[in-house]
Amino acid sequence: MHNFRLFGLDGSRVFAQHVSRFLDEPVSSHVEQHFEDTEPYIRSNVNVRGCDVYVISSLYADSNQSVGEKFAKLLFFLGSLVDASAKRITVVAPYLPFARQDRKTESRAPISIKYLAQSLEAVGASRVLTMDVHNLSAFQNAFRIPTDTLEAKNLIADFLCGVDAGGHSQLPVEAHAPDPLIDNPDNLVVLAPDSGGMGRAKRFRNALERRLRTPNRIDVAYLDKERLSGSEVAGSKIVGNVKDKRVIILDDMISSGGTIAIAAGAVAKHGGEVWAACATHGLFVGKANENLSQIERVIVMDTIDPFRLDRDAFANRLFVIPTSMMFAQAIRRTHEEGGSISELLN
């Protein structure tokens, strides 16, 4: 691709390498290091003058860096690319933090997603590409530069069903659940963790029905829950029928797994069975190992490395779906004039 550069910052270099294979373009070289007082230093090793630059950084805390450290280095790197006369700079953040802090929930509370947007714009970012943010409207309204948000619903549907919708799968290999739904497509319900997730649940239900060829046969329900704090929720009432149904819980994120545990308890109370718990981003913080211990199938994307989960305990229950092909397709369509991102979401 003409005048194209792709970078993968620390913590996302492996992901960037996967994306580069589908683009048939190399990951450009850069330097990331620290002074003795841990002050970061970061710069490109290649010429970016007049180039269309894509910087991949999934902004989650890992064993080496906090969210703040990754974000600071990203800002410094973007600024250096602007000063080096890059033509356009797209931030590719498979996981974007602060999306849950999208409004004032109490007096003097920060609207952190707005401040993140202002920071990226201030250093010269031209565009942001991410996946399944918590509140899409708040995310889009926070930015004055163009944004693109990919959805994981088709990847999850392909994986669970064992078949794609007409040969357009964005999974890089023939991959599906060990006991795919195509073998038994009956008695399914998609459960949203709250009423706000109903839109996402309905779009996912539609994706399942297209693959299973079961129009109007999969119901959607939601958990009537109450959030007590940033990490605590309560509630056991389900709006919708899950009795004698196999339930697929769908959320944008699994944090501590508390909501999943409450939803599973509510499903059992109402006579259903949790067949799988699916989410785009798996943070797995706090008591996630305990809260998810009774879930037979936990499905997440590779936007976050699930390093916090006990690999032995979840060896046959955790499934991580690759997103690198979808991001590569989105990057190519963004780089090429007239490319459509919306076609990836249908």
C-alpha cells in the first residue's frame, strides 16, 4: 500500500504482527525505552513524512504497564509523528478505556471519555478505530475527529454456530466451538445484562438466526439489575422467557464477572441453562476466576490478553477469538479511498 506505515506499541506488538500478515505489509520499526527515573522515550525509526500512519495500542493494564502509562506513550508517539510530518494518523485501539465514564453519575464526577478524546485530538490524531465501546453514542459524541467502531457479533456468531453467513467469515481459520449450534439450533435465548444492552443483543440474535436459518425463533431477554457501585451489581429478575432454554449471555465486557454470575443465578432461578457467556473484551479483574467458575463456555475477543484468568482452570472453557483479520480489513478500507467500514458490520 502506497505511503503506508503500521506501528504496534508495547503490549500490542504481537497483535500488530497478526494484522500485518493480513495486510501483507510489515510492522514499522520504532523505539520504546525509559530513562532511569522511568520517564518514557518513544520515536519512529522510519520516515513517516507524507504517510498514512496506523498506530496499534490496546489500552488495557497488563503485567508491565498501567493504562495511564500506555496512554501517555501513545500521546507522545502521536505527537512525534505529527512533528515528523505524517499526513494522517489513525489510532487503532482494539480496547479503548474510559468508555464507561461517559457521563456525570454524581457531583464532580469526571467525563473521562471526553478528556481522552480531547487529548488524542490535541496531539494530532486524525481518526480512531476501535471495537465495541461501552456506549457508542457517548463515544461518538466525545470526538470531533472521525471514529469507526467494529462489532464482534459476527465473529462470535461464526464461532458459536460453526458456520458463517454466506462465506464471508472474518475468522482467519476454520474455527468454531467444540459443539457448534448448527448441530442443535433449538431452544436458544440471547440474554443482555441490562436493558441498555438490548440493541446489541438483538443484532447478535439476528446474526445467529442468519447462520442457523432459524428466522424469528431465537428470543431476546434482559436482566433487570441495579448497579450498586463501579464493581458491584445486584438483581435476579429476568424480563423475558428463559425457562427450559439454552441461554447465551452477551455483553461488551467482562470485568470481574460479577454481572455474569448474577445473570447465571437468575437464569437458573427461572428454569434456564447458561450455554455460554460472551463478551468482546475480557478484563477478568478481581474475583473473575471465582465468579466465572460455573460457566461452561466463556468466549471473548483477543482485544485484551486474558492473562489474569487461571489457564488450567479454564483450559477447556475459555475461548479467545482473533480479531486481527477484521482490523486488517478495516485498516485497508480506511487507507484506500472509498473503502466502506459498514460492510464489515453487516
